[in-house]
Amino acid sequence: MTMSEDEDRDRMIGNAMSLLLASSRVNHILHDAVLEIDKEMSRLRAENERMTAWVEDLQSGMYVNCVYCGHRYGPGATTPVSMSDALREHVEQCSEHPMSALRAEVDRWVEHYADLLITGLEIESAHNNLRKSVQEYIASELAQ
């Protein structure tokens, strides 16, 4: 090999190592972000479960009304599920209730979160493929 070929090879190896390092940093940043989102989602799920139990306790044996459209759910045989479940289902469909818009927003965020997870997995896969390619390239160059 000539000096120019050696320099080109060294520059290519350096560039490959820089790309590998950058890919690794992005992978770590996304991984940390996903862990933080998972942690917050777990906290919010626990809070939601606590509040749901509280609402069910408050509503036991009472009529429940939608304050926006007036739709009424009564206790006992007329409501086959818990009243809070019946009201929640109504609220998610009630065009007059602001919670229906919030439910749509939550659905969009859940979809966005799923997209982030998929993107993170794709980046991790690309990072692993790049690492393998760099290792193979370096090994082949060193073998020459």
C-alpha cells in the first residue's frame, strides 16, 4: 500500500468509528428517554387506579349524570357494569363533554409513544449492524 492508500484507509476507519460513536450516543439518548417515559406511564397508571377506586366508592348506590348532556345512569339492574365504567364510556363518546377530546389526545400520544419505541428499536438495530460492519471492515483491513 502507498502512503495515500494508508491515509485513506485510516481516514475511513476514523469516519466509521465516529459514525459508530454518534450512533451509540443517539441510541443511549433514546433508550434513556423511553425509560423515563415508561417510568412516568407507570406512575400515572398507579394514580389512575387509585382515583378509579375512589370514584367507584363515591358512586356506589347513586345515580350518575353527564353534566354536559344530562344523560343519566342509575344503580342496579339498569346499569350492567359499574356506574363509573358506564359514565366513562359515555363521556368518551359524548360530543358535549371535554373528556372526549382528551381521550382522542391520549390515543394520539399512545400512538406517538408506540412510534417512538419502534424508531428506537430500528435505530438500535441499525447501530448494531453498523458496529458489526465496522468490526468486519477493521478486521479485514488488519488482515491485509
